[in-house]
Amino acid sequence: MENIELNEAIEVAIFVKAVKDSTKEQGISAIEYPKYIFKLDEEEWFLWATEDTGRIMNVKDTYTIYLLSDSSLKEIKEFINKN
């Protein structure tokens, strides 16, 4: 699992927006081991990002998964690709 370091305010803002704008998925999701993990304040989040979809899960609540908005997925993929 790759740790995503958020060092600059703009980087933090991208991930704060992603968490805030995400929507809770209903039902049970079959998921793979996460490729990424990131930390906002004291909360750690798993991140799955593919070409088409992005999902996050709070490390402390592994029974709930959230779908990223299209705009947040785009910003996160751009961030990952440049780093």
C-alpha cells in the first residue's frame, strides 16, 4: 500500500473536498486490498482509484465505503500522477 503524503495546503484541500463530497454506497461492496492510504488530521483513509471510479474508506470504519465525485476523482488522479 502506498502512503500519500499531503504536505501543501492545496494537496490537503483536494483530499478534504474528496471526503466531503463523497457519497455513501449502499449494500455490501466486494473490494480489493487498497492501493493507497492517506491521512487527514487524525483520520486515515484507504483509497481505490481507477480510470472510472474512486472509492474511499475510513480505516476505523471498514464496513462503510464512499464513492468519490467525478471532479474529486479527476483531481486525485492528477495529484497521484504528478507525484
